[in-house]
Amino acid sequence: MPRVLSCIQPTGSVHLGNYLGALINWVSGQHEGDVYHGIVDLHALTITESPGILGKQTLELAAMLFAVGLDPDVATVFVQSHIHEHTELAWIMECTVSFGELSRMTQFKEKSAKRETDFVSAGLFTYPALQAADILLYDAQEVPVGDDQRQHIEITRDIAVRFNHRFGDTFVLPKAVHPKAGARVMDLQDPTSKMSKSSVTDNGLIYLLDDNATIEKKFKRAVTDSDGVVSYDRESKPGIANLLDILSACTGTTAEQLADKYSQYGPLKNDAGQAVIALVEPIRTRFHELMADPGELSRLLIIGNDRAREVAASTLSRAHKAIGLLPRI
Ligand code: ATP
Ligand code: LTN
């Protein structure tokens, strides 16, 4: 089984797009690979400045990952800042990557430009070195990422090749793989844009923790069109197509087949809302159970952290030996 690493930043509440587009595949994929899932809180630190937020968001995201169905006995779920090897290896990565290479990273150019007069931390610039450490520490062979992260996997490979060349074979070369295509969920108020936590309003977003009445209300108010005909056409009927796609992802019936079953928008909106409620209600219940039982949540996290730490410590020690640092005395 390939060693697979995915990481997620604890930067906001999980929504239906995250779930149907990504997390649902993490859950099914846990039996197809030796999977590691990192909650990368130190990466989130590159843009988080207020105190007291990150820890809470990290814990909530961990509870959510277990609530959606990651099994700690199968998948290794860990918190990046709890494994000090990440930051230790990151320094070695910083000394193996060049200023020029980091300067060419599109994400840095875009994020630093967006921050305009805001504080641009050096961490935002060296972010790919920490990401390379995340990946190389676990001997990851496959890293499922969207297109925006491909450049970061490439630079990780370049760093690994350079290190192996300088100091001898130490790191496994990772490769970016396309995640299994999940559903692409669009904003219910603006169905031509993807559902995203950076949308201007929450009205078009379904959060996994929304209560049933809120979910029903958001579906009832979903933007459609005025011709009143249910057919699956993403171009000319994006609102209806999105509702059909969501219902399809929840039920396993194709969107085209579903379209034939409806002649009015109201029942389609209602059924899509009810299907989402049926899907997320047990997740929400499990989430709240875990949040109410900090002992159990810690126990689950410790299982993952311990397993992750063992692998990470052994890789870091391999790197230290390869470089020839004075062994610890
Ligand atoms: P952003 O504000 O960057 O748009 P986001 O909430 O959309 O944030 P990310 O944190 O960037 O989500 O993504 C986490 C995962 O969820 C990624 O694998 C991403 O592809 C997936 N994802 C996010 N939004 C959607 C969506 N609307 N449909 C399908 N998948 C999505
Ligand atoms: N940069 C990624 C998050 C991330 C990551 C990783 C992804 C941090 N470390 C290691 C894959 C492997 C992002 O912004 N989505």
C-alpha cells in the first residue's frame, strides 16, 4: 500500500464543499493506502495573528475528521505542532532550498500581494520549506493535492533530490497525485462560484455544523432561475444543476436521472436539503459527542500523534546522520 499524506489547515469551519469534495474521499481512501492526515496549525500561523484561536480550531477540526469517519486505528491523524520534528526538519529544508526558488512560488506571490499593507511574515515566504518537511518526514510516496499545490510538491521533490545528492540517499521522492474527483459544490446563492469559506456571505454555504432548520432555510432560498423546468445543465441552469449534483452526491443516483424525477423546483430544493440533513446529522452528533468528551478526543489524537512521531523521529534522525551532525550526547 502506498504511503499517502494529506494535510489540512485549521482555518475555519468545514462546509459541504470540503466534505463532498475532499473529506469523503479521505474516509474511503483510508483503506486503500497507509494514510497520514496532518492538521497543519503551524502553516495557519503564517496568516493568523490573534491569540487563542488556532488551538480551538485545531481541536474542532480534529473532532470533525473523526466525526466524518476517519478511524484512528487505520488512518494516522496528527497535529503538526505536536510533532517538533516538523519545525526541526523545516530548518534543514530552508538550508537546502534557495531564495530564488522560494521567490518563484506562485502562492507566496499571490498571498503576499493580497495582504498589501498587512504584515507579510517571513514564514509566508518559507512556507514551502515547512511543507517539504511535512511530506519528507513521513516518506510519503503520494500527496493528493489540487492544482494550486502542485508547485509545492515539485519544490519538495527538488529539495529531496538536492539533499540526497549532497548527503546520500535519505528521503523518498514524493509525487503529487490528483485526488479522486469529488463533487464540486457551488455556492447556493451564487451557483457559478464554488462554495468557499472566503465567500462574502454565509447564506450560500452549508456548514457541517449548521442545524437542520438552517440547512432547510438555506436550501429553500437557493438561487435558481425563472424558467421553472428541471433539467441538468451546468451552463444555462447552474442553480438547478448544483442542487441536482448535491442530491446526487448524497444519494448515489446520477444528476440526469434525478432531473427526470422532478417537475418543480420546490420539491427538488426540499429533497436536496433533506438528503444533506440525513448525511450531516450523524456527523454533527458525533462531533458534539467528541467535543463534550475531551478525554476521548485527546485519546484519539494521541494514537495518531504517537504513530506520527515515531515515523517523524526516525526520518529526522536519518537526516541528521546523513548530514553528519554531532550525535546527541
Ligand atoms: P478557500 O477559502 O481557499 O476557497 P475552502 O473552504 O474553499 O477555502 P480549502 O481549505 O481551500 O477550502 O480546501 C479544503 C479541501 O476542500 C480541498 O481539497 C478543496 O479542494 C476542497 N473544496 C473546497 N471547496 C470545495 C467545493 N466547493 N467543492 C468541492 N471541493 C471543495
Ligand atoms: N499548503 C497546503 C497545506 C499543506 C500540505 C502539506 C498539503 C501543508 N503541508 C503537506 C499537502 C502536504 C494548502 O494550503 N492546502
